[in-house]
Amino acid sequence: MTNQLNQMNRQQLFNLINTVSFAVDDLLLFLDTHPDDVEAIKAFHHYSDIRRNALQAYSDQYGPLTIDTADPCSHWNWATEPWPWEGGCK
């Protein structure tokens, strides 16, 4: 999956992140009322992994979308990327 993520353009990665984020949120709500559903738990972990990898791939190529993927080691780049109203997130 990582190779596929690295071949996606910015918009494709962004769309994938939105799609799997919706699935993760939906499964999270479902698991609140069905905590013993093994298949839902497996699906939650599956889509969470895809989301985490996609967020990391996006961050590596275009800058962080969430604070989770900001890299504080080299420099604090969370606020250095263009904001949406400055033309970022296209």
C-alpha cells in the first residue's frame, strides 16, 4: 500500500484520507454501540492503518494535514505551509 500511496498525487491522497477518515469515524460510532463486534474491530484497525499511512505519505510529500504528522525534529513546519485561504490544501 505504501508504494501506491507514494504514486498518488496531492488530490488523490487528500481524497483517500477523507474517505478512510469517514470510514474510521463511522466504525468508531458503530463500535460505541457494538463493542464486541469482531469484524467491525478488524475493519476499524484496517482503515485506521490506511489512514495513518496516507496521512504520513501526504505529510512527507506536501506537509502535515494534522498535528499528528507534524515533524518537530528538523523544524516546526506545522504553521509554515500555506493555509487554505493562502492557496494551500489544493
